[in-house]
Amino acid sequence: MRTLYTSIVLLLITNFIANAQSISPQVFGSAGNYYAVGGNSLSFTIGESLTTTLTNSSYKITQGFQQPSYMATAITEVENPVYDLTIYPNPTSNVITILNNGNIFSNNTKLFLIDVLGRKLIEQQLNSEQTIIDLQQIVAGTYFIVIDENGFDSFTHKITKVQ
């Protein structure tokens, strides 16, 4: 009788253990999040550096990526619809010329040359037809020309100074 009770208890414990374990897809990353709105969801992880996929007849384990397919997206630069300016030469070693192709600027329109750290290196008034920026005292690197009209940054253009 004792053997029967012991067998029943072992059978029940084995059944509970077997049913308690399940395999569900999980992603382990250093950071990420999951968002769901309506019938749509977005999940992402950061820090997955390896890609390995193991499959058998019942399971698929993918290490490194959440989704089995990927879509590449290209981002194109959009021309500024407000200003029609010609900025040349780029890259340059001495001066940058900005030609105004018919824009009407207010009297308090300023031009700034800003480095990649956000520091204003040059500030000058933007002329109605042509503006020249002297870069001889500036070290080689990447800079941004920013046009500020009435206190608002309304145009930004990247330039490169070479030696």
C-alpha cells in the first residue's frame, strides 16, 4: 500500500514538474522596451551582439535578433523649402561663399558658424545677395552654418574645412 501511495505521489510530482516548465521566446539585452497601441506593437533591444539560430522540429531559438526578417530604411536629405541658397566651395580651405538666390531676409537675420560641440565661432549679418565667411583662423574640421532669423534657427548647412 505504501508503494502505491509513493508511486501516486511521485507520478503527481512528475506531472506538475513537466507541466510547470514551458519554453517561450525571450530576448536578453542590456536595454530595450515594448510598446503596444491598439493592434500594433513595437519591441526593441539594445546590446545583442551575437547572432545564432538553432532549430528543430518543435522549437526555434534565435540569439541576437528579435525578428526573423529585417527591412532596411534609407533616409534622404530634404532640401530646405524656405531658403534658396548656394553655399560653396564645400569642402573649403579658406572662405565659404553664400549666394542668396532671391530670398528676402529681415534686418535682424544673423549667420553663425558653429562647431560640432555647439560653440558659436563666427557671428555676422547675412547680406541680401552674397555673404563671405573667412575661415582662415578656423582649424580643419566639420562645422555648421546656421541662419537665425528673428531669434529662430531656420536653416542649417554642414560644411567641412580642410587644410
